[in-house]
Amino acid sequence: MFIPTLVLWLLSASPEAPVTPPVPVEAPPPVMPADVPPLTEAVRVLLRLTIDSGGEVSQVEVRESGGTAFDRAAMSAALRWRFQPACQGEEPLEVRVDVPVMFEPVASSPVVEVEESAPPPKPEPPAFSTTVRGQSVAPPPVAVGDFHITVGQLADVPRNSATDLMLLAPGVMLANHGGEGHAETVYLRGFDAGEGKDVEIRLDGVPLNEVSNAHGHGYADTYFIIPELVQSLRVTEGPYDPSQGDFGVAGTVEYQLGLEQRGITASASYGSFASRRLSLVWGPPESTAATFVGVLLRQGHGFGPNRAYANAGLMAQTELRLGPETKLRLFGASYGARYGSAGVVRETDVVDARLPCEPDADSQFFCLYDPNQGGASQRHMASVELTSRLERGGRFVQQAFAIARQMRSRENFTGFLQDTPPIGEAQRGDNTEQSYQGTTVGLRGRYTPGLTWWGQPQPVELGYVARYDNVHTRARRLRDKGGAPYATVFDNQVRVTNLGAYLSLRGAPLEWLTLRGGVRVDTFLFGVEDLNRPAEDRQGARIPEESVEAYGFFASPRASAEVRLTPRLTWLTSAGLGARSSDAAGLSDAEFAPYARVTSGETGLGWRWGDGPSSLELRSAVFATRVSQDLVFSETTGRNQPIGPSQRLGAFGSARFQWEQHLDVQASLAWARATQPLPGAPSWRLWDGAVLPYIPQLLGRVDASWRGTATVARQPVGWSVALGHSAIGPKPLPLDRYSESIFLFDVAARARWRAVELGLSVENLLDARWRESEFNYVSNFRGPDAPASLLATRHFSAGAPRTVRGTLTVYLDLQEDRP
């Protein structure tokens, strides 16, 4: 009646690492359902199990149904199976298993009764075959736009930082007008998400968005993350997962760390514009990918005047086993950076060669007005995470984290336009200094009880977050000469407490239907000390400080329905509410703090072929979004300012093809239209209204890597070639202007012989003169005494020209050195 055969894919070990497959210890067969007629032919149920590092079955899913009664019988039996866990070396691994379970007709031969004293025969243990693929088991997606992206071979594509890994998700564009060390502006799902205002960014659960940062509410700098230590990303586009929190308006990006390569890897690079990069990562051979140390040093002159940079970072993590069911993960990071910025230039001054550089076209294109622009930042953070396995496949995770952060940036977008000087004096300049200093401490946790109802596991998760920020945030105007501050724009001491909780659950009422849903509740308590109040008002002299307290509350339900059209094709529809908390600097005393509310819906298809060494995954969807209070960049303040409600209509498609360990290709195309709704327009007219500036409507991206082995002088030599291509359509600008399209190509090639690898990368292969950021507004950069023009003109920050870099890497695999 029961003939199980298990085909196992280990999800995380490196292809070179020795892996021991799990061994079944107890595998009792399922019981034939009592309420079904006698079988005339075999019934097959395909299960997907998650076997944790303790050998317990923690999760069961039906991949191919044999009928509701047979599905329940097979799942009920699977929850009782026990295994010796899979191991990499001596370290247990969590693995995922596909299990075909066959219910066969009872033979017509007479039934032989067995005496009670005779022991029943033990079932034959399932047969296993293994193919090494990866470590972490990704949960089912909550939407078509929920991407669990393993970096894998696509790490071969040239990238300057871990931020560039976001480009692996469809509909993402990055831009940077502030210099090598300034956080990237993220464009996602039709949102100009700024440096984090509309996208929640986390590092293994630790939130990186900074509340009430002077440069922008939600500012998130990811330059400190060492790219070699990023194992995967989860990019959830849209607010559809109950675990998504503050700033998750356009979506959530979570970096997940891990180092597959054991031993020591040292890499040194040198390239155009005296760029130098030195990295050293170490993974102890006797440990898992969760234990590592990494150091990264970067320095360079930059591709034009006032673009020099230098930064250094360290990241370390260790995973300790406190028992067969408990592990402790300790993480720490430290980072410091200093960088210059050229800011923006007027296009008319570039064309007329009026900038203070050589008159040739290239010198003018990369020139600048104000050499006092740039910034510096520091970050120190620590995290402790305790994971406990519970009975019946449950799990309890507790995490505590702390961050100490300091940053300062100086930018000038308008020259000599904003200052109101004392009578008889010339304008002092519009250079704005924005500083942020503070600490963040918090707790996060989630509990999965491992409930089973009617013979089926019911995935239920409870989670919470408690976060406290105590920060000093300030903006001041600086003199054009000497850079001394002459006026304070705002100066606030801000304290914010965020308490949140969520409940999510998943069930399959029908064999072809899976429902997911949940709700999240967030509360905020704001405390602001305004240190920049006047020393005198109508009532007379006063203390130039004032306190503000405010409170906010928001509940956001989320739900999705997955219809399994065929074993490989699914139709997934999702809807949810999300929110962005208020910038504390704009609150009034005793105010019920307003939120920016987002309502979003999405529907689309997903198709997947293969779960082994070769696979192909296709996804496509359409989405619509409304935001109650949006923000758009303002050149007069150098930060985002409220503009009222907005709406988006868009679509995307993506494909990723992997062929064994040789070829990995990912491509995506996304379209989005972002508008401000017309007054009184019905909510369903999502395509009407004024187009929002700066948001590209069409984005395309291709990443590809090909690896192979050649024989040179009778020696095996590994090689790889990689390509990255970005295509960005015209971006709307204020006053009905549009930017030019952008097409960029990056290539890389590597060759490895034994422990030595040589690499060459070229970014912007065609040496395009492209504008990384582009604006349209009024400015005056001709000097403090020049009359200001009232005519808006185009401004831009130049993108990097062709950049060539050579790399030498040495691999000291200590596993191979052991006797």
C-alpha cells in the first residue's frame, strides 16, 4: 500500500563541501483513508517536507494532490517521520525534501493474519539521493513580487557595493547624487523611495531605516555591508507580508548573510581613478556558513574633482550550538567612511563651458560648483539571535540588537538663492549641512507553534517588534567661503518608541487553493525637543526650546490567495495595507500622529520547472497602489517634502534560468506610471492625473554568468564571464520635461588556477556620458552678487565613465589542507 521514495535537495552547502544526507530512523506508513472506496489503481501524493537540523519534520506541503483524504493521510504520516539530520562536515543542516507517497490497491491474494506475539515487520527505509544546492529554506512567497533571491553565480557580475544587489529584483533602479558613501536613492515599483523613505531595509532582521534623519526620514545606508558576505536577499515588492513594518510602502529588502566558501579568501583590486579595494573574509572549516569574519577597505580619487572617498568596514558572526534544539547567533559590525561630492551642475553652464574646469566637453561634464560638498559616517552595531526548535515542528526566535550611528552630509542644490542676508550684505550661499547622531536598540521575535488540525499542519506565526530611537538631528546653512554655519534650519532631539505585533497564518481549504493572511498593528510614541525656537515672541522673552509629544496607531491587514492551476503554474493574488510613520520634526504637541497609508493590490502568474541543478522560473504580475501622503524631492530644502496623495499602476515580468553550475541568467522588465490623482476623481481611475517627477516608467535589467573549466598545460583552470545590463527609460521631470534614456553595460572575466584567481571587470563598457540624477528647477550658481534667473533649467549629477578594475584573489581552503 505504501512505497515512499524520497528525492532530496540540500539547500545550502557549497558544491565542494562534503555533505552527508539524512538517514531515516522512523518512517511509519500512512493509514489508508477509511472514507474512500477500494482502489482500482495507485494514488500518488507528492509532499514537500522541511527536515530541520534536529531530524524533525517541521513543515509539510502538498505539491501534487491525490485527493483531500489521501493528502491528509500522507501529511499526517509525514509529521511522525524521524531522521538523522543531514550534515555538512559535522554540522547538521536544514534540508527540503520532495516525497512521492503511493497508495496502492490491496492485492487480491488472501490476507495472512499475524499473531500478536510476532513483531510487525519494519517498513523499508526510504531511499535518498542528494544534489547540493543551498542552505536556507525559503518560505512560500506571499505575492508574485515576493522574491527570495540567492546571489550564487550572479556575484560574478560587477558591482560596487551590496546596495547594487537590489538590482536582482525586477523594477529596481538606483541613483546616487551624493558621492561614494552616500546612500543610494532607490526607485522601486513606481516609487521614488528616496534613500529609504518608502522601502524597509533590514539586515538579518535588524532594521536599517533611520527615523527623522535630517537628510530624509527613513534614510538607510547599506554601504557598510560587505558584498562577499551576502548569501541571499528577500525583496518583497508591496505591503503583503504581515512581518513587514515601518517604511514598507513600496516594499521590503532584507539582506541575509552567510559565507559558503570555507577557509580564507583574500582579494585585492586596483583600477581606474586610483580605485583600490582590499577584502579579507574567513570561514572556519569546522563551522557552518553562518560563522564568518570579513574586512573591507576601499579608497579612490573618484572619476572627477571632489569625488575622492575612503571607507573601511568589519563584519563578524558566529553561530553556537547550545543544545540539539537551540542555537545562538552573535553578530557585530563596525564601519567608517569619508567621501566628497560634486553635487549637481546646470546643463546650460556645461554646454556653454562656464564651469571652473578645463573647457573640453569631458572636463565640463564632470565639473562642479561648490567644493565644500561631501560627507562622513560611522556605524557600530550588534545583534544576538536565539533560535529554539519546539515539539511538533514549532520554532521560537528571539533577537536583540543595538546600533550607534553618526553621519554628516553637505550639499548645495541651488547655489545662491535661498539665503536672506542681513541688509547690505551679499548672499552667503545655500550649502546645507545635515547631521544625524543617535542610538537604536530593540527586540524582535517570532513564534511558530507547529499546530496540526484535522491531520494537517497549520502554519501560524506570531511576531513582535520593540524599537527605541534616541537621536539628535539637525540642518544648518553654511557660508560659501570657509564653510562656517550661519543659520539653523532645524535642530531636534527626537525619541521614538515603536511597538508592533503581527499574526500570520496559512491554510489549504482545497487541494488547489492556498490562503495566506494576517494583520499587523504598530504604535508609535514620539517625543521631540525642538532646540531651535525663537528667544522672544509676542509675549516677551522665552526659552528657545520646546517639547512636543505625539502618539500614532495603525492596523494593516494583508491577505493572498494562491490557485494551483497545474503542478508548475500558480496564480497568486495579494492585497494589503501598509504605512510610513511620521517624521517627528513635523509633529504638533498632543497630536494623533498621521501616517502615510498605502493600499496595494497585485495579481499574476508564476511558473517553475526543475528544483535540481537546472531550473527555470518565470513570474509576471500587474499591480495598483494608492498612497495617502506622498513625498517628492525639493531642491530648496535638499530633502523630500509632502505633496499629498498619489497612485501607481504597473506591471513586471522576470525570468531566471540556472543550468547546473555553468549558466545563471536573470532578466526582468518593469513598467510603472505614478501620478497625483485629480481632485474629486474616482479611486479606480489610477492612470489619470499629473505624472510624478523623477520616477522612470520603464526599467530593464539582465544579469548573466557563465562558468566552466579549461585545461591549460595539463592543468585545470576554472573560468567565468559575466554581463550586467541596465536599461532605463526617460524619467519625467518638473514642468513637463523628460530625461534621456540610459543604457549601461558591465562585463567581467575571471580565471582560477588552484588557489589563485585573476579577474578583470569593466563598468560602463561603452563609456556612455549619462546623468545619474536629473532635475529641473530654478538656481543661481553664478555668484552671490549675480541676479537670480527665474527660469527653471535642467540640472544633473554625472554618472561614472568607463571604469576598469583588475583583481587578484587567493583562496586558502583550510578544508583541503587538513590531513
